[in-house]
Amino acid sequence: MTILVTGATGTVGRRVVEQLLERGEDVRALTRDPARATFPDGVDVVAGDLTDPASLGPALDGVSGLHLITFGGEFFAPLATGEEILALARAAGVRRVTVLHGGGETPMETAVRASDFAWAVVMPVEFMANALEWAPGIRSEGVVREPFVGRLSAMVHEADIGAVAAAALTEDGHGGQEYLVTGPQVLTVGDKTAAVAAARGADVELVELTEEQALETWRGQGMPEDVIAFLIDVYRDTPPEGRTVTDTVEKVTGRPARTFAQWAEEHADHFRAGAREAATGS
């Protein structure tokens, strides 16, 4: 049977696809524009839009497992189509569903939790891929500028998020589970910049911004005010779940969670002068 991955071109979705392929599964990737999507050989890339459930019929044909995201459209607008999508999935014979937690209560996640599928909620903390936002400044100046540099994060490798979702989509015993997914270490911003410096083979200077400087920078980048407020809140006082290591990855997948040093080595070229332009999630 086939497993359908929605949000397949995203930072996590690509890793869900990758981890399912490693398990030898037949994978179908949903995207609004298949012509622009690139996936490994063997992935069935299909068109569909989660904001338009009627577009999903062909994508769900023959599907036994479904990975969902909670947002669609611009600025991560919450999807309001969860009940319709799940009804279509039920009619198609889907048995297992995973949903990527979107940072708060959402209509999609609420619908999944209330359903009769063997569902699992995958709740990752900060993505290691967020460090790619530093790449332009590191390549051009060798500098990272951040506020609250002493903040703690148990950030997680995207491949580990994908591996947890893949296990829940292919194995029994995950129904009704809520998986808080973290990395194996609690890191400061200084720890992360040091790991990037080691991986790229050149120093990285860390410059701490005041809260006011951070606000000015983010507003200058056109960041929405609600996103800015969220960042200030979690950076100033990171919730315990964001700075506490769990053993979820090892318990679910049977192997230790990947470290940030591993992630930095894998992405070292993004941080080297003259490297190609990096994009979050690449």
C-alpha cells in the first residue's frame, strides 16, 4: 500500500518522504505544483491542495497511511478542512494518520485526535534547519546576530522528525500517541554557532542583539507582528518542553537522535563563503 505525505516539499515533509523510502515504502508526495517539485526516483508526485479537499481524491487512491500538516496558504494560516480531508481518507481506506503539530491547537489536529484512525501527533521542538537563516550573514561576514543568546534549546534534526512519523505510519502500536521529539542535547546560541564554525572550518562571531534591535531587524524583514511576538516570548522564556531532552527518537526508531554537530557537518557548505545561496529546508 501507498503512504501519502502532504506538505511534502517542506522542511519536515521532505524528511518524512526520505525516511519512508529508506523503509522501502511506496510514497506519494502531495504538492500544489508537481512540475516544480523535486524528489528522489520512485516517489509518486501528485497535485493537490489541502485547502480544497475535492482536489485530493486521486491522491488518496490506494493509500493506507497519511501524513498531515495543520496549515495551508500564506503565513501558516490554520487549515479548516480537517474533517473533510479525514472523511475522504476514511472512504479511501486509510488506516494510519500522523499530524505534524503546528505549535498550538488547530482545527486539523483537533479533528485527527477525535478520529477513529490509528493516529499519532508528532510534536517537534525547534528545527535544526532554522540555523540556515544564519547562512547569508555567516557567508558574507562570518557573523551571527541574535537576541537572548543564552536561551536553551533541545533542537531536533529534521530527519529524526521524519523518522518518528515514518515509524508511526508503518508500524502498529503508535495509535493515540503524542510524541514530543527533541534532539539529544540542550544548546545555547553560542553552542550552535561554535558547531557551525567547526563544521565550516572558519570562525563565526556571535553578536548579541538587544530586544529592541531584534524587533527593528525583524520588522525590517517584513516579519508579521504575531510571529515577532511569538519569537520574543519563546526566546525570552523558552517553555520547558523546548529545552528538555526526551528519548522519543530512540524509543520510537531504535537509534539515538542526531546531534547538532552532525547537522552542521551535513550542511557545512551552506555556511562557507562563495557557496550557493542556502534556503531553509534545503
